[in-house]
Amino acid sequence: MRTQNTKYNGWANYETWNIKLWMDNDEGSYHYWKEVAQELIGRACWSRGRIERQLADQLQEEHESELPNELGGWQSDILRGALSSVDWHEIAKALLEDSSNEGN
């Protein structure tokens, strides 16, 4: 069986690229996640890996919690399936790199 390359615009897949695009293009979201990343970077006792995992978990939890409660059936399945395809660690890593570069 051949593995299909699902990269999209340099990101793991379309879903990851799309979430990051919306995060970057919405001013409130952009500033919020930049502040979250900066706060985590400030935890000097945490390793880079732990910071990335924490940020990835927070990204996933907050985005999934924004799904409407009344959404059901196939619509819910499609949206939850798309969110499960997002590479939250890739987004977290990019946010941390951007935040670290701004501090220099």
C-alpha cells in the first residue's frame, strides 16, 4: 500500500493549514495565541517539549470547545473528523518559533 502525501502549502495537511490561517488572520485570535505562547515560553523550568505539548493540548481543547453544542449527525461527525486531522503540535511549534523570534 502506498502512503499518500497530504502536505498542503507546507503544512501537515489542509486542516492544519486552514486552522493556522484563520488563527493568523483573525486579529483577536492572533494576539490571544501569541500571548499564550509567550506565557508558556516564560516558564523557564519547563522544557521546550513540555511547552509545545501544553500549547498543542490547549489549542486542541479550545478549538474543539468552540463547536456548537446543537450540532449533530453527519455535520458533527465531519467537523470533529476534520479537527481530529489537525496537527496541533505543528501549529504549536510554529507559534513558539514565531514568539521566540520576536523576543530576539
